[in-house]
Amino acid sequence: ILSSIGSGMMILYGKSDSVQIIRSNAGMFHMKLLDIIEKAVFKAVDNGEIRENINPRNIAKIITFLPSPILCEEIKNNGDAALDDIISILIYGLAKQIFDK
């Protein structure tokens, strides 16, 4: 099921045992992934690679929700140019000021 519909935007309905097991495992996987990314963000802050006044858990949530089907399709269709633009927006935000990359 996960490989046929994609784990990024999986929505499961129903009360069967198999659906409940998949939902539970997907939730546990997501929590572990959030923990790993959060630790990486803490490390990046400690190393002076990113600014200090951010919430590492929120950054982890943003990163885990980025691989949506819409973004994946954009990257599939437009390759590195789309990926570079998405990463640039994530890193530099929507500020009008131009930053050196």
C-alpha cells in the first residue's frame, strides 16, 4: 500500500486491523523521522550553520511535509532547477532582500 500510494500524503480510512497497523507504523516512523531531523537541526545550530532563534521541531515538521505529491511532481518534471528553487525558498524564505548563496 505504502509504495503504491506514496507515504508522503498517505490518508487511510477504515477500521480493519491491517489499516490500523499501517496507520500506527506510519505514525511511529514519522515521529522517529521528526526526532532525527530535530537532532540534526540542533547540531546545525550548535555548529553555527543556521540561526539560533528557530524551533528545531517546527523545522523538522516543515522538512517532513515537503515531499508532497505536488512538489514531487514538480521536481520530477523540472529536475534540479525546481529542487534548487524549493531549497532556496526553504533556506532564504520569502524576503525581498537578495542574499548571497
